[in-house]
Amino acid sequence: MTRANYHTHTFRCGHAVGTPLDYAKEAVAKDLCELGMSDHGPFPQNNHGSRMKYEELDQYLDEIDIAKSIYKDKLNILKSAEIEFTKTAAKDNYYDFLLSSKKMDYLILGQHWFYDKYGDFHNVYNLRSAELALDYAATCVQGMKTGCFKILAHPDIFAYELTIGWNDFYEQACDMIIQAAIDTKTILEFNANGIRRGKQTYPDEERYVYPHKRFWQKAKQAGLCAIVGSDAHSPDVLWDDAVEKSISIMNENGIRRIEKL
């Protein structure tokens, strides 16, 4: 089995631990062939939290280069960031700037928040209205259509809210995201961090907060493959039981896994 992980966070985001060197050491110990460092990317205005500051971006990239140099004979290390789509950043060509000027190897679209059709701001972990899943999906679609994002992280996170069972809005959100992934050739991520969060009780079932079986049933029916992302926030979970469990679930459900970018 090829071992690689492309969703990895460092201490710079403020809610993770470990440096690129720490992760590289762990990756070698766990027999990974490729490691993508993808901390939460900053915005120039520093107008969103839970991420590194824009002023730290070059330091972050330099730290990855140091790890690349030290482990060049044992591990291929890629430079990346997980970041949200915004119309302003797209208009300012910020994502192109990260890929071209900052020489990132790829970007992950991780839409942890978004603006709805009325311009109101929402956190994806607190969507008390099922209809907001459509605004989340629409934002992801816009991001994928830029062509700047290689992977869409935890695409089914819109169904996180514990008080809401599966519904028609969620069905529509699935269809929107899956069709856009097909059209743009964006890779969907089967996120192991949802497995680590454990199962929760919903109005209609007990399940993991994500990955959601209904979303992935639709993705499979559409013929999509997926990549497992550890979404590691500490080196010890870079390749752990949650990653292995994710691979097992995919295999059991006939979802083809992309092992390496």
C-alpha cells in the first residue's frame, strides 16, 4: 500500500502542534513516500482566525524547504495550504499568487466558513438551517471553478450540525459538489479527522460527523475516486488508526482511493 498524506497542519495555525521537520520525521518513521504540508493559509488582510498570520507565510515556506533539504533522500515533501475561497481573494488573484509567486505545489479548498446569498457570514460547524448547505455548496463550486484547487477537503462537512438529519437540501448540496468535482477534475477528500471526532447521535441515526455515507454513496455512483486526508493537527496522527479506518470504509463501500497525487 502506498502511503502519502497531503493534509497536514503545523503549530502556526494556532490549533495544531508540530513543525514541518517534526512531520517529516514522523512520515519517514511511518513509511510515507510523500508528505504535503498544508497549514491553514493566511489572507493578506489577516481578517480571519485559526490560521497563520500573513507575515508568517514566508517563514512557513522556508521551514518546509529546510525539511525538504534534510529529508530529500527519504521523502518527497510538497508545499501547500488549506484555504477558503472568497470572491475578493479570487478577484485579487491571490490563489494564483500562492501557486506561482510563492511556488506552492497545490492548494486545498477547505471551506470552513462562507457568505450566504444575502451576504451573511456562517461557520460551517454551526449551520442551524439545512438550507445553508446550498450556500456552502455554491461557494465550494465557485472555488473549484477557479482551477486553483487540487483537492476539496471534507466536502461533506455541511452536514455536521447535530440537530439536523439528512434532508433534501443536503441531497442537493451533494449533487452540486459532486458535479463540480467532475467538471473541474477536483479531487474529493475522505477526511480521517471526522473519524477521530467519533460518532454522534443525530435525529435520524448515529454516525460520524463526517465522512458521511450518503455523500460518498453518491460520489461512488458518479464514478468518482477520492483521496484520504489525515487532516493531521499533530505528528502522531499523520498515519494513525483513523487513516486506516478511512481506507477500510472506502474499500468496504467500493470507493476507489487515489493513493498519491
